Amino acid sequence: MTEILILMPSSHQALAITPEALGRLKSSGRVSVAPTATDHLRADVRELLATAEIVLTGTGTAELTNEVLDVAPRLRAIVHAAGTVRPIVGEDVYDRGIQISSQSPTNALPVAEYTLAMILLELKGVRAIENIYRAARAEVDVDGLLRDKGAYQRRVGIISASSIGRRMIELLRPFDLEVVVYDPYLTTEEAQTLGVTSVDLDTLLESSDLVSIHAPLLPQTRGMIGARELSLLRDGAVVINTSRGAIVDQDAFARELQTGRIRAVIDVTDPEVPTASSPLWTLDNVVLTPHVAGSRGLELHRIGDRAVDEVQRFARGDELEFAVTRTRYATNA
């Protein structure tokens, strides 16, 4: 019988793993639940790891370091019921022959849906005119205010053809919009298949009416959008960031937004919650949300269900559907 260890905080398990999903897990093997997801070297957790063949992790699971993996000699797969696996395992995990699975593609769905909603609202000018209307408390010149707005013949720039970036491209297809993409790993053939134009970063920033950031946070992407890049944006452009706050230079972003020259929809910041004195809280040209674009509420059930599907696949000897290869880990984990 396959030994399955749930190694995630009880809070995340309660949100992601429904009773029905837990029942399906139990039909695939012997299921144990670790008493803690943060101290893997505690005696009772080590005992469980010693026999585990599949470990099911989630948001809040501490990293499975080499020291931890050394006490799990039978481990063959780590199935992560959340997005990026970088906080869970290092790249050398592949040297042990352990397979890795992530629900990043599943988490891409609500992120892309949130972003699509914001793209349409921002191109239409809804959020900006809402503020004007509330301040006026009277009739406003709607046609005048929205003269250059609308989701028609506008250019949307997607930064990174990641799982979420590709889902965004798919969702934008029915609209009368031009989509361009910056991704140094995107080949010409892939761009053609996606139906988009591949451009360099400067061209994307200079020419787009709206820029949506979907790059993973890697050493080479940290701070990739700085003061110089922000200065390239055309007046009235919109920046949407649902990726990671650290991809954008936060101080430079705040300064640019304070000029009122551009607008932004910001779901992620660095630090995760802006300081109380941050101008982001009060700027009318900023929509600020508390990292809600990813899976939340009932959407977490989808994450859990698909992670359990993955465990069942592996237990049956089938290929993982959401495998994170070593190449994918290096560029888009």
C-alpha cells in the first residue's frame, strides 16, 4: 500500500482538502497527517517521513531541505497543493530522482480571471470615472471623460508567457485587442502558435496601453521594472501586477504613481502589506487589493482536488499531469 503523508499546515488543509478529497486520498494508500508542517526534523515527523512515498505539501509547508530529504529514503514524489514549489524544495531535489508536481497551472485560472476583469474595467475607464462621479455627486460628462477609453483597438502587453501569462492570452482572444508579449524564453514559433507578437521589454512598455505582469520571481526578474522602465510608459498607461511585488521597484513605482501620469492595479507588493505610510493606500489612480487574485475561498477546493488527482495518478503508476521538470523549475517554477 502506498504511504501518503500530508505535510501541510492544518489551516491550509482545512481550506484545500475537502472531506471528499480526503476520502479519495485514503482510497489510494495509507494516509498519515504530520502534526506540524514547519519542523520536519521533529522525532514524530521524522518517523512519518521515513516511510513516506508521496508527500502532499501546501502553503505554509517549510522547505524540505537536504537534511529533511535524507530522512525520507522512500520518497518518490512531492505533490504541492499550491503554486510555486521554490519555497518547498531546492533544485538539487532532482538529483534524488524525486518527482515534483505543482498546482501553478490550476492557480493560474483565478489569477487570469481577476486580471481579465481588471483589464476590461481599466481599459473602459470604469475605476477612474467612478472616483470622478463620487466626488462630483452630480451628472458628469461621460462621453468627454471616456473619449479615449474602451476595450477596442488597444494594445495589451503581457510580461512573461508563464502559465498565467498564457492563460491571459487565451482569455483575451475574443476581444478586439492587440496582444504583445515579452518573454526571453518564448520562441518565434511559440508566439505564432499563441497568436501574439513577441517584442522586447522596452517596446512593450513604450507601446502598450496596459501592461500586465506575470513573470515568476527569479534572481533575474527581481526589480526588472525600475524607474527607467516605468518612465517608458505612455501617459495614461495602466500597470497590473498580480505576480510578485519585488518584480517592480516599489519606491520607483510609488513615485511614478504619485505624478498621476499612469494608473495601476496592484495585488502584490513588497513587503506583502505596504507600510502604513505608503502612498498606495490613498492614491486615486491605484486599485490596491490584498493578494486576492490567486486561489481563495472555494477556488482552493479546485487546488486540493487536482492535487489529490495527481497523488492518485502517481499511486497508479501514471504520469504526473502537473509535473515540474528541472527545466521548468529553473525558468518558471
